Amino acid sequence: MTVDAALLERLAAVVGPAGCVADAAAMEPYLTEERGLFRGRAAMVVRPATTAEVAEVVRLCAAYRVPLVPQGGNTGLVGGGIPFENGDEIVIALGRMNRIRGLDAANFTITAEAGCILADVQRAAADADRLFPLSLAAEGSCQIGGNIATNAGGVAVLRYGNMRELVLGLEVVLPDGQVWNGLGALRKDNTGYDLKQLFIGAEGTLGIVTAAVLKLFPKPADVQTALVGLADLDRVLELLARVRTASGDAVTAFELIPRIGLDLALRHVAGTADPLDAPHPWYALVELSSSSPAGGLRDILEGTLMAAIDDGVVADAVVAASLEQRSALWRLREVIPEAQKREGGSIKHDVAVPVSTVPAFIRAATADVEAALPGVRVVAFGHLGDGNIHFNLTQPPGADRAAFLGEWERANRIVHDRVAQLGGSISAEHGIGRLKRGELARYKSAVDLELMRKIKSAIDPAGIMNPGKIL
Ligand code: FAD
Ligand code: ZN
């Protein structure tokens, strides 16, 4: 550890005893993620409570040229919020900045500090009869700042967009300690570069997000959910187009589940049951929602599915008749990663292709990996409505787990080459962090990479803001 003790003393003075974590055991939770892929060290963890404290921390670190690693709820899983192993970085954790600064129901906006837990922002919106639509499995612990830094998506992107579409304004502490106040609440603003977009999805490499103005929507009053069995993957696109059109584009979620995913859920997760009479090769979990209490979505959904069955687009379907049934259907989708874990080792891909290309991608990538890894079981599921598939590979039955996981990079190369060929993305949700830096360098064009490096060096010339992440 080479960090000047004087800096640590001054940092501790800025954030006070409640904001200073210097003890090795207390620092531990900030140094690794749940999957444990990376284990870092830090000279200190600071937990500032105000934007002014964040700015002072950054100014001091800039003066001493000591790198900073922003961290939110630490759910990212690609090492973006974890310091490197040499112990000369400061982790700046935003969890104490958790105030809702304001909610303007008439403007359909909420202003929240970066450390607000996502579920708390959802609740604050609901209390004001509004919806904050970002929703994902980590919502009980991930933070708004982390959601912004990773441009989080979730299960309602099809209708409401990613975080990028949900942010109207930002407050950011820049790498030199200046505070950029971009907390506008405007829906139209054509006054030059849209600076906030630079910080969204930047994974903390360009500055520290301290607060945001977020879009709200009318609260849904009518929500209808169906599990649809399909004989043929190609039909899924026709089903998506039909429900979007028939419902006046009220589809909020459209998730793909393969039969093997359902089988694994039924085998490994207690309390799950197949809601349809016969097995089908593919399923779509479809959810419609409307803020109008007289939405009539149930009739629309049932009518659309009935016609689709008559036309041979759909094999069978069930529409949830109660809240319990609705959550039972969602559970079948949500437990797939957990069920896969219990089945043995899995090699994961978090990829996106144009929606219209998903079936072709799944077919081609499946053939590729089955040829390379005989016996491998492809579990391709996820946000079909966004073209985002979790193309996960489960080890062959009885195979050696470690040997299978040893094929991780080879499998990644095969799948990502196919993704690239179809104009897709190698990271649709979790970002690049440390884990996918090599892949990014391989699949981005030289022009892409040069522009990214120029932006990085223009905003962070000293390279102190989360260095070694993304690029
Ligand atoms: P962290 O993990 O703490 O940090 C993530 C990155 O953001 C790091 O690079 C960090 O340096 C940076 N960062 C954090 N806070 C700030 C800040 N205030 N200013 C600047 N940089 C900052 N994603 C989806 O898109 N869709 C999903 O469906 C989805 N499902 C998930 C399910 C689970 C169970 C889990 C664990 C994750 C899932 N994710 C999903 C990923 C999720 O979006 C991210 O984990 C989350 O948004 C990160 O928030 P966090 O507060 O935990 O950030
Ligand atoms: Zn996902």
C-alpha cells in the first residue's frame, strides 16, 4: 500500500467517523462481489453523505493522484465497482446519499440521490400514485447511481426503455472535483451535446453520479399476464407483433423461456408447476398493462391468443386469473438462473441482437456450441421483446464441472462471434467492468475505441476515476 497517510487522514476528516471505513474486516464487503470473480484491496472506503463531501473527496484524491472506485449496491457482477488488488485505490460508496430530494407529480418526475435503493424509489413513486418502471431482480439492493452507471434495463424495457431513457437530469462530481449540475427536469432540450448521456452507462469511469431526475409514469391499474406455449421458435416474433398491435402497444414484458428452462425449474425449485397440459418446445411470458381501470386488457389478451391458436401461431396458453397465478407464472421465469445453478456448471452470455434476429441467433449459436462442446445443454431465455437473450450453457449431464467451466472463454468466443456477425452486442445488461474488457477491445471498431479513449482522457485526464474499467 503506497497511499499517503496524510490523504487518508484528510479523507476521514471530510466524511467523519460515520463515513469512514478503514478497518480491514469492515472493508471486506466492499472488496468483492457475490460471484467472487475479483477480490480487491483498498486503502480506505469512504461513505460521503452529501454532494459537497463527494466533491471534497474527489478534489483530495485528484490532488494526491489517488484513484477512486465508485460503488453503489455492489450487485454489478463484472468487477466494475471493485478495486484492483494493489490496495492503492479509495472506494467511494454512495449508500449514505439516499434522500429523495423531491417528487413533482404533475411533471411526472422524481429527484433521487445516487444511493437510493431502487425499490425505495419505486415505493416513493407508488405513494404518489405514479410508476417508476425500472424493475429487476436486484432491486432490493442496487442503487440508482449504479443503475445509471450501468444503464440498467430489466423486465419492462420493451415499454419504458433502459435507464438511459428514464433519466432527465443528472448531478455529477467530475474527476477534478467540480460539481456538474445537470439536474434539469426537461423533456425537450436541444442546446448542444446531451452531456448526461456520457455518464449513463459509463460505469463510473467519467465521474460520480450523485443525484438524478427520473421519469415517472401513470400507475398501472390493469395488468394481465399469460404463459404461451409455442411449437416453433420462429412463431414467437409473430406473437409479439400480434400482442403489441392488438393491445395498442400495452405489452410491458415479453420473456422467452425454453422447455429446458422450465424443466430445470420444475426439477430443482420447490413449489413450481407446469401450468399447461402438454410440454412445448418454447414459451413466451407475456404481460400487458394499462393505467386505465377500464383497460379491458384481459379480453384483448384472450382474444389475441385464441386467434393465434386458431391460426397455428400458438400451441396453447394460460392467462393468469389471480395475483397468485400471475406470480407463479413469473416465478417460472425468475428461477431459471437458480435452477441452472443446481443442475451444475453454467457458462453465461448476456447478449443482444435485433429482435427480428433472435430466432436465427439462437438456432445458429446453438448449432455452433453443440458442435464445439458435445452434450452441452443450451438454456436460452430472457428479454425477447428487447432482443436480449441470456444464452446460457449448462454442462452435459454427469460431466466434470471444472472441466466444463474451463471452456468458458472458448464458448464466449464462439457465441460472441455469432453475435457480432448478426450486428449484436456482447453485453446487453451487466456492462463491461473488468470482466469483458478484452471482449470489448475485440468487438468494437478502432473508431469506437478511439472515440471512447478521447472522451475518457478529455474528462479524466489524470486517469483517477475508476481506471482500468471498460477500457
Ligand atoms: P454497483 O454494482 O455497485 O456498481 C456497478 C458499476 O457502476 C460500477 O462500475 C461502479 O463503479 C459504478 N457505479 C455505482 N454507483 C455509481 C455512482 N453513483 N456514480 C458512478 N458510478 C457508479 N441488469 C439489467 O439491465 N437487467 C436485469 O434484468 C438485471 N437483472 C439483475 C439481476 C440480478 C440478481 C443482479 C445481481 C443484477 C442484475 N442486473 C440486471 C444488473 C444490474 O443492473 C446492476 O447490477 C445494477 O444496476 C448495478 O447497481 P449497483 O448499485 O449494485 O452498482
Ligand atoms: Zn436479464
